[in-house]
Amino acid sequence: MKKHNFSAGPSILPQEVLQQASEALLNFNNDNLSLIEISHRSPPFIEVMDKAKNLVKELLQVPKGYSVLFLQGGASMEFLMVALNLMKIDGKAAYTNTGVWAKKAIAAANNLGEVAIVGDSSDKNCNYIPKGYKIPEDVNYFHCTSNNTIYGTQMKEFPTCPTLMVCDMSSDIFSRKIQVSNFDLIYAGAQKNMGPAGATLVIIKDEILGKTGRKIPAMLDYITHIGSRSMFNTPPVFPIYVSMLTLQWLKNLGGISAIEKINQEKAELLYNEIDRNQLFEGTANKDDRSNMNVCFLLTDNSKETLFNEMWNDAGISGIKGHRSVGGYRASIYNAMPKESIQVLVDIMQKLEQN
């Protein structure tokens, strides 16, 4: 039976990418060696690294003066690295608090300086995106989270920032057009729209570094990784390779403009059914609904067992909501085909008829 993978992450990847990656595990470049047993400093892998970075630059139209890095440690490591590299000694930063991961980023920054919370949606269980807040001019940087995977909210617009602009785009990178020049640092874990867990993408404006006055351990210093071309230590070879394949798949599809249109259509298909069907209700404020993570509840809990049996029998996987919200969460990242969303919609309609 075909599986419909709605997992929030690690998440669905294109089938052709999985096929290519599986072949490379056995025989990479027809050299009768596995991708994961060749030297990361060999020309074949350096070519992979360079191609992955160039695809990032091409797809996102990264301007000159920015470096693209593939690092390890996930977004959680970036919570610390951002503060270490951008917050001055006895400095201050501004953060929005829009969910679990934003809160963890705040906690990491609190270890190094003062944090001002300028937008906070925790009063309503993070079901909306704060707006109208003022970013202080005396902070070293401002940090926001573009898409909140657990709560199903997404920033549709970004504020004008009087200081350095930092964004965690882990769960919606490459899903829509962004203006990279409006940001000084963007980071994203690979395991949503890029590849398997293990690699982290960082896009950073070179000129903002080296100004904190603090001594940064080499492994946590962006300057170190820029100078060593993301190879200060052994990079996550397989996740970077799969990310390269996924980015090539996205380019072949038509790039960011094409996938943004597809993602909008997919989200509308599911949200329209949630709003139409009286057995379901969305959890996020309608203006702030995520196009990546659709969170919803049953309005009649007596139908929960039947609904769970129906979607499970249809081959749907990974749709249970996070414990912070409950209900259901359909993660519909770039590789999720519209046909799988239609399967879910059909089940919702059948439940209503039943």
C-alpha cells in the first residue's frame, strides 16, 4: 500500500531523490565505492558540496557578500551560535516568542546576554503571529522564527528591522520566495524541505561577523567555517548529498516560484475542507496559518476512533498532532504530492457522510 507521509520531520522527500540517494549509497559516480565511504576531501565530494551551495545561491538568489554553509548540530546548535557570533559582551538581543523552538532559542541567548521579548503569542498557546511590535534600536540583533511547526503558524510578512535580522527558517525554507538581502543571517535544519536530518544550512552576511568582542571556540565560530568552506571538521556527507539532489529536483520543477504556487494550492485544498466540514476546526489564527504544517481538531471527539481507523487504513502516516496542541497535524512540505492531501480530504468527507 502507498504510504502518505505527513510527518513533521524528518519528513517526506521526493521519490526520485530517494532513488538516486540509494544508488549512491551502493555505487557513487560509478566508482564502485559508496558515497559514505569516500573521503570528504576528495574531488567528487568537494564537487557535491560546491554544487549544493551554488544551488542554494541560485534558488534563493543570494546576493554577493553572503556565505553559504552546511554545518551540523541542527537548528538547536544555531540557537547558541547565533548568540555567540552576534551578541556583544554584555549585549542585548530582541526575540519573538512564537513557539517551542523560539523559546529554546531565547533560552540559549539568555546565557550570553539580555533578551528582550518584543512579540509573544504564548498567551494563546502560540496560535497566532504577533504583529505591531517595536524592535529596539539598541539591540545587537533581532531573531524570529518564520514557521512554527508545532502550532501551525507562519509569518506572512517580516518586520522592518533597525538592526541585524536573523531568522530560523527550518520548516519553510525553499517553500516560498524570500528576499535574502533583507536578512543578515538565515538558518535551517535540513529535515523539512531539504534532506535528511544531520545537516544545517546557514546563509550569512560576511560583514556582520567578528564584532562581538568575545573569544569564540573555533567549532562555534562562523568565520572558522567560512574559511574552511564548511569542512573544518568532517561534514555530514550523506545529508549534504541528499540536500543537493533535493535542490536540483526543486530547480527542475521550476524553482521557488513554481513550488510556492504548488504549496499554496495544497494548503488551500486542506484548509478549505477544514473550514467547510463541521467535524473539523483549525487551531491557528486564519491570517497566520502555515502552508507547511496544517493543525486541526475534531469537533466531535466521539468520532476520533473511527477517524483514526480511516486514515490509518488509507496508508496515512505521521498525522497525529503534537502533544502541545493535540488533534492532528498534516505537514505538507515541498515533496508532499497534492494527491496525498486529496486522500486525507476524501477521508474527512467520508467521515462527515458516515
